[in-house]
Amino acid sequence: MPEVITAGETMIILNPDQSVPLEYAHSFTKQIGGAESNVAVGLSRLGHRAGWISRIGNDPFGNYVRQVIRGEGVDTSLVSVDHEAPTGVFFKERKSGNAVNVYYYRAGSAASRLDKSLLDRSYFKEARYVLVSGILPALSESCSEVTEELLKISREQNIPVVFDPNIRLKLWPDRQEAVTRLNHIAERSDIILIGQTEGWQLTGSYDEEEIAAFYRKKNPEVTVIVKLGAKGAYFSTPEESGTVPGYPVSEVIDPIGAGDAFAAGFLSACLKNAGMKEAVKYGNAAGAVTVQVSGDIEGFPREAELDAMIRQAEAETEGTVVEEVNR
């Protein structure tokens, strides 16, 4: 049974082989991407049991999504097939540098028809964390009900809820509804993983300490992690707070997926009973590894690679040299 469970939509990514406006792109690489399954794959690569709950279309894209995620070692036993709605698709557009635009074709997708009746309570009996994303409740009313059911099951079974807002304003009727509903989920979560820009959108402040204080005022027991990009991440718990620096990278190839890699690295350390500073450090390192490879999951590190990066960075700080491990 999974140690970490999440639910959400995974789509086919069509990633252009050329850095040009999308209308001029003529060839594409097929990949998969979805915040929730990304985290599950990241955890599996780091040696943990992860489960992903979703719905896919009865089509070649749906088959491909399930094959890839299951092939990564993620449990897909609660992934159902919709014989009427298709698997969602989105296109990436890279014009210059590391800036990436995305164009979604997901309205009415199979995943948007996910139903709370598919959430088997016995599936959660060994879970140590449930990851909830802010994307899922934006997809449809039934997906919003699934989110509420995940929170309910977690509360009933005393499983900590980890919430990543993953704000996608295009999916919400208006910005205020997004803010209200996402903050309501945050108030009922145990750990919040939030980006600095997301913090501004949901709290009105860019300041990491003010963002954390906003949520800890509503729930003094919550742990808030504010991701600061290349600068690292700030954390605030009932016992301590501080900033953990990030890891420098030579080149950012694709920033999409970095937050999901952070969540996987962070949760992996938590599953090993690491302290908060250590867990945030592992999240920072996982994100740094991931942005150096194109694709949502392709760059996610395995345990040896992640440990090697951390050791190398720490050795350089101390002025010593560590030989790179064979991968």
C-alpha cells in the first residue's frame, strides 16, 4: 500500500523541438505531465511507495499516461478508464531562454469526470501523507468533491495533508473564487508548500515571513514552506523558522516540474524522519536537479544522484572535493 497518496489529472505534453512561436513549430516530443503524478513519480524514484488516483480516456494517450506512470513504480490501481471523455493534452511553447508558455486542451477531459466514489478508504490505511493540489478542485464540481473527500478521509484516518496550491487561474471562473477556495483548503492542511508568487496571489504579500504568518495565524499548528526559486526556501513551523539556501545550477532548461520535484524531495526526507531543515534542503536539491532537463518528470533525480549533489555542494562549501558517483 502507498506511503503517499495523491489524485489529479495527468495530460499528454507535446513539447516542440524548436524554440519558436508555437505556430511555427513542426515537430514535437511526446511526454506526460501532471503536478500530482509528477510528485508520485519523484517519490518512487527516491525509493518510496506512492499511489496516484485519476481517470484517463479510453484512447492511446490514456494508455501511454498509465504505462509511463506505472512503469515508474507508482501504484495506479485506482486509476479508472472513461469510455466517453478523452485524455487531456497540452502544448508547451519555448520562444527564448527558459521562459515557457503552456496551452491546455483539457476541458471535458476524462480526469475532469473523476468521482469521489472511486476513493476506497482501505487504500489509505498505510498512508503517511496525502498530497492535495489546488489544480484538482478547479477542474470540475466532481473534482472539487474528490478534493473534499480526500481531506475528509485524511482527517478521519489522522493522515497529514500536504497542500500545494499550484495556482492555475485559467481554470477558475474568477480570481477571487480561486483565492477563497484555495485558502479554505490551506486552512485544513498540515503542511503548505507554496511559491512566492502564489503566496502573493493568495495572501497579498510577496514576503515569505508574511505569507507564512498569514496561514499560521489561521492555524497555529500548520507548517508553511515558501519556495523562493534559486534562493532556496523559507520554512515556518510551530517550533522554528528559517531559510535554507538553494543549489546553483549552470543552466535552467525547463522550470516546469521544479515545484513538484521539491515536494518529492521534501516528502522523501520527511518519510525518513528528517528534521525540517534537512527536508527543505532535499526539496531544494531535487528542484535544482530537475530544472536542468526538459520535461516534467524526465529530470527527477534518483536517491544516489540527489545525495551526490548535496554532498558535492556541501564539500565545495567546505573547500574540499568529492568524486562524482557513477550513475
